[in-house]
Amino acid sequence: MGGTWSVKIPRLATTSPSADELQGQIQSLLNKLDGTLSLWKPESALCKFNRSTSTDWHEVPPELADIVEQSLVISRQTDGAFDITVAPLVLLWGFGPRDFHLPPSPPSDSTIAQALPLVGHHRLHARRNPPAIRKDIAGVQIDLGAIGKGYAADAVAAHLDGLGITDYLIDLGGQLKSRGHSLSSPAWPIGIEEPTHDTRRILLTVDLHDQSIATSGDYHNFYDAGGKRYCHEIDPRTGRPVVDGPAAVSVLHASGATADAFATAFMVLGVDDGIRLADRLGIAALFVRRTTGSFTLHPTPGFPWRSDAR
Ligand code: ADP
Ligand code: MG
């Protein structure tokens, strides 16, 4: 998934596996998920499905059917702003596996127009029993970059819950999931960083209570070409990276996968449409807009930010 992970557990019961054992268990769980869901491993179940040109049901490991099913629900909720069939566009814009010896450059209008008909969540289907996924047209491909880390955080949490561990903070490439409390606080206080690529300053702090928080932004994964900045959140409706969108969006949710996916969807929808949808669905989110030399914060009413942090 192209990132690092950490898990903090303030104290382990004597009956619990040791820290070393837990680290090994979590690493193998993540290796297994990555081996199934990765776009960067040619032998992953995901890549095999992407290469397949068949429009019949394609049997996959249960995790892949499950994450596709969850993704399709969120696509419907966001009217297609979140859409894992965006893969051909992600590749065209240079944010997927590519020749890293060459700098990425924006594709031509005609290549975008050719790729757009392959993008659309209604062309993808999932079933759980037996686990399988299916595409309506041969060229449909999936990219789980906007939901995989949150999904994996949910899987690590389920593993720790199964061992009876009641307090933890999971960090999977910046998508966080917590339960219980930290050493010094009845929740897990976490910092949201300023959406700038060259500094690491905390913008504000939130207390995580048995929740996940995910942040998407235009400041980590982007490139400049021809005087323009291209970020890796792609608007499936236009086939182009989000322009003039929020600098960052953070989403709180019980589910890590949902938080991760909605953070990306809200980047695509922008502040006004994003806040309207968050309100309607009862999702707590913080939209951060870049202004000259500063940031303006647009939290939904339920977003529990601490005003003392700024
Ligand atoms: P990060 O990986 O930095 O947390 P995101 O969660 O926003 O960022 O995921 C961005 C990635 O998701 C892109 O690199 C791409 O692989 C994929 N992606 C881009 N746009 C969309 C979209 N509209 N819907 C679903 N996935 C997307
Ligand atoms: Mg995301």
C-alpha cells in the first residue's frame, strides 16, 4: 500500500501475545491483504481481475469481494465522486504503476476521452457467496488506493479485538483507527497536520473515541507540470485531477474503510457539495481550504475539534 504502519497499545495483559508476536501477526495479516488488493503486485487477485477481459463472474478472495461491495455502496452514496473504477484515469495521470525513470505528465484530451467510458461504478458488480466480482465491459479496472488503507486498519482492529485488546491506536499510512484510551487520556488525542508538503505543523487536535479518522489532501501526492499542480484525487466525472478543491478533508467514522473513502469523495465534491452530503449522511468531517498564506476550516457540526489548538 506504499506506506508504513504502526500500532500503539498502552499496556498488554499478561494473557496477551507479546509485542513481538503481535507485530508478526499484524505484519502477516497486512502482507496477505496487500498481496490480494495491491495494484503494484502483478500477481495480486486485483491485478488478475484487472487484466481479465471476461465479463463473467470472476472468483476472488473474500476480502476483495467485500472491499468492492463496500466501495460500490459508497459510490452510490456519493453519486460517483468515489469510484474505484477510476483506475485507467489514475494510470493515465501518472499516479499508478508507471515508468519512474520518466517524470509524469498530463495526458492529452483525446486519451482522457478514450478512458472515460471505462470508468463507472455501475459497470462493476460484487457478490459475497461465493466471493466473486464481475465487470460489464472488458476494459474496467479497479484501483483501491482510496479505501485499501482504511480497510486494512479495520482488519487489524478486528484482529486486536479478537485477542481481547481493548486499547489501541492503529496508523496505516496516515489513516488512524482507535479503541479505548491512550496512556494519558481517556481517548486518543491525535493531530491533524497542516496541508503543506514542506512543513509538518499541527493544525488542530481531535480526540478519537473508538473511531477512525482519514485525511485526503492535495499536498502529499502531486506533481507540477506546465505551471499547474496535479493531485492524485481524480474526479471520475471529468477524468481530471481535482482543481481548486479543498487542500484537505478529514473524516471521522466507525469504519476505517468508510472514513478513507469519504475523505477522497469529499476532495472530489469540494467544500459546498461535500458539507451538504456530510450533513445529509450524518458524517463528521473537516474541510480545510487554502487561502493566501493561511487556511480556513469548515467543520461539520459533529466534528469534535478542540478550539484551543489554534
Ligand atoms: P491517500 O492515499 O493519500 O490517503 P486518498 O485516500 O485520497 O489518498 O487516495 C487517493 C488514491 O485513490 C489515488 O492515488 C488513486 O489511486 C485513487 N483515487 C483517486 N481518485 C479517486 C476517486 N475519485 N475515487 C476512488 N479512488 C480514487
Ligand atoms: Mg481515501
